[in-house]
Amino acid sequence: MGVADARCAVAALGDTIGRRCLAVMYEHGEGGRTNLALALHYYRLAAENGDLESENSAGEILLSEVVAQGVDVAAEQFEQAM
């Protein structure tokens, strides 16, 4: 069993730190591809157990997505105005 498999098993059992570690792995693509949706999922699960660091990380992912969408929308509107 690899490290990622062990973290998945621990996270599945409801371990808050295991869930945060798994979220970090998904967020940064450690051991595979980056997957922000899964990172957000595991950060939220850890945050539900009172992990403030995970709650903050989930907020950062959500904020970065909103900002990215806002930039795209602003660019489209700018191009339409030209």
C-alpha cells in the first residue's frame, strides 16, 4: 500500500488530518494529477470536523475559482466592447 492509498484509507475512516492531507495531495497534484474538486471535497469534510486550516484552504480554492471566472468574464466583455 502506497502513501496515497494509506491516506485515502485513513480519510475514508473519518480522520480529519488524513482528509486534510489527502486534500493537499489533490490540490497540488502529489502522486497524480491536480484535482481541485476532490481537494475541495476533502477540505470540506475536514472542516466539518473543526479543522480551521482546511476551512481556510477550501475558502482559498473557492475564491481562486471565482476570481478566475471573473477574469474570464471581464476579458469577454472587454473583447465585445472593442
